[in-house]
Amino acid sequence: MLLHLEKILTPDELRSARALLGPHAPWTAGRSSAGGQAAGRKNNDQLAQDSEPARQLQAIVLAAVQRDPLFFSAALPRKTFNPLFNRYSGTSNHYGAHIDNAVMHSRNPAQWVRTDLSCTLFLSEPNEYEGGELVIQLPQGERRIKAAAGDLVLYPGSTLHQVTPVTRGARLASFFWIESMVASSEQRQLLFEMDMALLKLRERGEDDPAVVQLTGTYHNLLRMWAQT
Ligand code: NI
């Protein structure tokens, strides 16, 4: 499943995030944080994750995802990796095809996170750069994504993906991973579909006992499958 959440950041949050990611931000070589196989393919800049701008940016991104009910329903987050920030521009401009490490160590808070879901939060508008597509190989086929600044894309951590070379301008983004309460992507997808169908029924003002029963069934399935 690939989920595109539009305008997850408010215009004010986007402005603050962009200001914190200016040319004087503490950028470092991105390959230092990649796993063995991925390191040779990674050529971008990454914000020093223990820096003050990174801490402020992490708070902005975490607040945005934590208030979004669709994000919660799709991801059912148990642990969230501290958001990281990258820049593709100049000669540090791409990240070749790779699969992310299955388990990664997040620093804030210090914890191991199983990467069930990958998130990319776009912080540059598509017209600010050439290239820089997020290309994801899904079972249904390849998806090429260049979303608006402030939009978030959620996709399975198990997928082969890449960022194509940026040939003009700069592409800024945040990226991070979610360990879900429901490890199985099939079970998570069924729950998400059911939750969305129930949402539509409730929006229509249905208060039929069958809706109450189905809502209970959703929670009983979640109780059966969730690990907290
Ligand atoms: Ni990756």
C-alpha cells in the first residue's frame, strides 16, 4: 500500500522547516548513516541529527503526524524513528535503488525500530528542482512520486526504492520509519480498509446497530493483532 497524505504540514510549519534547512544548516554526507549495501549508492546531504535545527525540525514533523487520523489508521504506529532530513543538490544528488535495513537504531529516544513503513515528507515544491523522483517498486508496479511541499508519502519498508538524480535546484525532505503495532502489512491493510469504510458510514450519519457491531469487530481484530 502507498498512501499520499496531502498538506500534513501547515503553511507556517512548512515555512519554519524551510528556514531551519537553509544553506547554513549543519549538513553532512548522507552515506555515513546508510547500511553496508546502501552506503555505496547513497549520495546526498543529511542534517546532523543531534543538532539544534534537527531537534526543532523533528518536533514539527512528529507533531504533524501525531495529529493526523489517517496517518494513525494506516500506520498504527508503535515506535517512530526520529525524523531525519536530507538534501539532494549539486554533486550530492541521488540515492540508487536499495531496500532499507530492517531494524535501525533511533537516537531520540534511543531505541531500536523495525522499519515496517517508510515515510517521506516533501519539503520542496516540485518546480524547485528537476529530477529527484522517489521511485518505489510496489507489487502492482513502479510508482514515481514528486509530491507538493508539506505532503507525506507512506509506503512499505520492504520495497526497493530510489531517488533519481536532481539535475537542477535542490530537493529537501524529511524521512523516517515506523514500527507498527500490527507487523503484518496484510493485516494492517485490512484494518485500514475497514476503518475507512466505517468512517464513510459514520459520515453519512449511519447509526445502525450494524455499524456499531462492525466498529466493535474492527477493534476486536486490532486487539487480536496489535502488539503494544
Ligand atoms: Ni531508503
